[in-house]
Amino acid sequence: MGKAILGIDVGGSTTKIVGFREENGQKQLIAPQCVRATDPLTSIYGAFGKFTMQNGLALSDIDRVMVTGAGSAFLDKPLYEGLDCRTVPEFNSVGLGGLYLSGLKEAVVVSMGTGTALIHAKREGDCTKTKYLGGTGVGGGTLIGLSRKILGVDTVEHIQQLCEGGDLANVDLRIRDISAKNIYPGVNYELTASNFGKLSDLASKHDIALGIANMVAETIGMMAVFAARNYQLDQVVLTGNLTAIAPIRQVFDVMEKNFGIRFIIPENAQYGTVIGAALCPVD
């Protein structure tokens, strides 16, 4: 069995870590983990220590560590003396991770973290080319921030619970609300015309929570649709923490039918970027 290659993704509030080991000529994934901490360095060392201990890895078992994410700038020297640590571009990692998890050769890969980034990734022989297409500040941070201010809750678990039983009819303005008949050929009459454009005084916390989640997902989804169409693609790979939130996933299910774009949420989608980091080629 060959030495392990570790990937570490240092985000704003969490650090994710994953590993690969060479076995019978194939890269075998070591189950990814996530650690939360108050600062990036504590998070990095905490994730590294927990991961190596739980997987029985000594420093001598590790070939190299590939670090990515906004918080990677805080790591200005190797984690441990003699350990090969390299910083790799986050957007390259997003693209590589998305293609690996989905098994596709080309796709628009969306990383839904605190904010959202869109990457075009394409395999060409042994090389994977990635291009950053842009992004939006709407993401998990938007979901948490608005929920905290408006609803007084700031955990994903509580937000998901509030979304249950919510009714978007008390929050969002739909095309059918503003037109007696559908005057837009080929457009679903149930599509949102304005998020929160029909907010009722009687809207419950459940309605508002669902409205926030729906607005975040629809904003990201429409950007992904436009990006995919620009490359004549009909498949989008979704990665990042928002992929684990049920009301977010449900919005993409609906958008698939309306826009003819397949939204793929692969297994381990939350760890797409860190998996891509571990897979980044070295010079």
C-alpha cells in the first residue's frame, strides 16, 4: 500500500480533510472529516490530528499534504518539519473534485459554501482544465445570516426544521399571481416572479424559513443554468455544504424539470473541494 496524499480545505468556519492511498494501482478514498474551530490555524491542526489519529496514519505514512481554501493563507510553513505541504488553487480543486465525484468528463461545477463559485471543468487526456466563471455572494452565509436576523435561529438543523410545513404561497410572488393566463410560451406558470414579493403579514416562521432557503437555491440554480447553457451543457455538479440541506436540494429537483438541466449531487458532495485538492497534480 502506497503513502497517503491528504487534502485540506480551510474555509471561513470549518476545515475539511480527506485522504487517498494507492492500492492495487487505484486511488482509494479515506473517509473525509470536518472540524469547526474559532480560527483557521486551530482548525487546520485539529483536523490534521483527528484525521491521522482515527485513520492510524503516522507522518511517515504521508507523502504530501495539499492545502486549499481562503484560510490556507494562514499556513505559511509546513504543518510539521519534513512534511511536504503545498498550497493549491481553490477553483482548480473545485473543478477536479466535481468531475471526480460525478464521473463526468465535462461539467459546470458549483461550489456552494459561505458564498458560491462556478467553475467550468473539462478533462482532456490526463489533464483537467478549469476556468472560474464567476460567482455570487448568495450562499450558506446568506441562509444563516438572514435566518439569524429574521427568525432568531442560526443552525442548519433548526433552519431545516422550520422549513418543514412552510408554504411559499405566503412569501413568493409567482407568475400565476400576476397574470390571469400564461402569456409566456414555454415558461412554467408556477415559476417565481419575485422572491419575497408576496410576503404576507400572516406568514409564519416556517413560511419565511422556506422562503429564505428557496431564494438562496433559486439564485444559485439560475446562475448555474446560464453557465451550463453558455457551454452547451445539460449537467451541473453541485458541491459544498448546502447540498446536505433538504429544502435546498428540493429546489434543484424542481429546477431540473423547468430548465432541462440535470443537477447532480454526488456522494460526498460536501467535500468536493477538499477531494479535488488532494487530486491536484504536482510538478
